[in-house]
Amino acid sequence: MQKTTRRNFLGALAAPAILGAQNKSGTKLPVIGEGDHKFEVIHDWGQLPSHIKWGNTHAVAQDSNGNIYIHHTVNAGSQSPDSVAVFDEKGKFVRSFGAMFRGGAHGMHYNKEGRNEYLYFCDEKHGIVTKRTLKGEEVWTLGYPQDSKPYESRRNYRPTNIAIAPNGDFWVGDGYGSFFMLHYSQKDPYPRLVNTFGGRPEPPPGQASGGTPPTPAPIDQMNNPHGNWIDTRDPKNPVHLVADRGNRRIVRYTLDDKPIDIIEGTLLPCHFHEHKDLIVVPDLRCRVTLYDRSNKVIAHLGDGAYAAKMLKIRLSENRADFEPGKFITPHGAAFDHDGNIFVTEWVEIGRVTKLRKIA
């Protein structure tokens, strides 16, 4: 079977036109976007202490006090093994934790439950999903989904992101493993598996696995379900969104795991976050996309055509190679309380960008 990697997904897509604008004078920060969705671009946000060096910056979240959490794989040259760095709203370093996720740090989801606040982490290298306090103290940890029938044969399991419903149910995307979604209930003291769905079909007996999947893939099949999110903008009809990145699409599901339809407009969607009915989707192909309440694209922030350079640039150890105002590989994105957007990128030396809303 051909190994599916992020690089496999990048080659065949046509580049879109540039949307937005930037100031190239060198005296002002770049500005991207149009109309009511214009942002000043602040690259390398946050006062990272010298003992921590970014690895791939994979995820970002904000707590109720305004603190910003960055989840990264940790650079090989970092003195600290901590994979979570915490900053205040102005970018001042507060603390770090998460040495146990070094090398596998991937998904991070903030959730407020009553008066308590938690972070849920997906570690794709170590094959775990874990619930933690805001200081990293363990509540519970799930390993290999041995209760799931599709995983009885010890399939590859590398979870990438998690979504949580208002009733506590949650969904884990096995984005880098076997491409299934795993639906859990949290009503019991310990999470209980409810359902497994998605994945790709097994080859007929005697036929080697791999090959090119059908185009377009059936709506109920997945190829790298990288991110997912519960859309509660209509509280009477919440739905589950899956960033089916390998199939270059977003798919909506009911909360009992039945496919509804496909949302168009992304190239390589990674994840989701919402603020005042707007959805932000980090797209690995050099841009961040905004959707309205009707799931229509209202802005592409960044230039998908820049992807022709991305594989070389993302490996650079020289920040001067990163062109101001351009995204390379947006992997995580989240609104803050004021409607600004924080973007984390899949680059070897990490990059955190704040998009300060100016219109």
C-alpha cells in the first residue's frame, strides 16, 4: 500500500488566483484580505524564551482568560522538551508543559465544561488522545481503539484531531493512520466507544492494497480525516464537519454519523474554528479560508499559488526565507475573543502568525 503523507496531497492541485493584498514597502506590516475582512499580518508572534525552540507548530487555542496556547512538536535543538507554550494576550510568555507529546504533538482542542476548562490533545506519534487541565494535569488518556471492529487487526492508528459536542460526546480523527472517525461517549466516568465510520475500502481478497482511490471518492469514505468540529451555530440542528483533506473537501455529518453533504472551497483543509458565525479553515496549501453562516466562502487569506515553493521553504532553517504576508503551510487556526486570527504553520522551525483584524 502506498504510504499516504502530507506531501502526497500537494502535487495535483491547480493554483488559485491571489485574493487580498499586502504592503510591500517594508515599512509597514503586510495587510491581507478585502472589504470587511482585512487583517494586519504579524509573523513570529509571541516572546518565545530562548530555552524553547519551535518544532512544527500544529495547533493554537485560547482560554477564557485570553491566554494563547501553542502546540508544537519541539525542535531537535530545543533545551526544553515542552510541547505546549502559553502566552498572554500581548504575547508575553507565561509557562510551558507537555514534554510527553514531544515529536507527536498534533491536535489540541480547548473546551469549557461548567466552571472548568480543559485541553484535549491528539498525539499522532504515540497514538493517544488525552484530556488535561490547562496546566497539563491528566484527567484521562485513551490509547489504541481495541474495542473498534475495524481495528481488531491492529491497523495503523495515528490520531490527529478531536471535536466535542455539547453533550460531551467526542470524535477522534485517525488522520494519519487508517482514516476512520471514532465516536466516543463521555457520559460514563471513562470514555466509551460508540461508533467507527469512514475509512477507505479494503481491497478484494488476493489484491494488493493501495492504488488510486476513485475520484470523487464516495461521500462516506475518508482519506486523511485531518480535522473535525461540531457546528452548533444552529443549536437545534448541530452537525459534524470533517476536514477530509486527502479527498480535498469538507464533509458534513449528522451527530449519528451519517453523511449529509460536501462544502466546497478548500484545497487541503486541516481544521476549523468559529467566532460569531464565521468559520476559519487553515488550508495547508498556503492560505486560510473564511466561511459565513451558510458555509459560503467569503475570503481566502493568502495565496494558494505560493504552494509551488512551499515544500522547499517549509524545511528552511532561515526565517528570512519566509516571505512577509505569505502563508506557507497553515495547519492550525483559531479566532481570539476579539476576532483576530492566530495561525500556526507546518514548518520545521515553526511559525505563529497573528492576523489583527482591521476591518
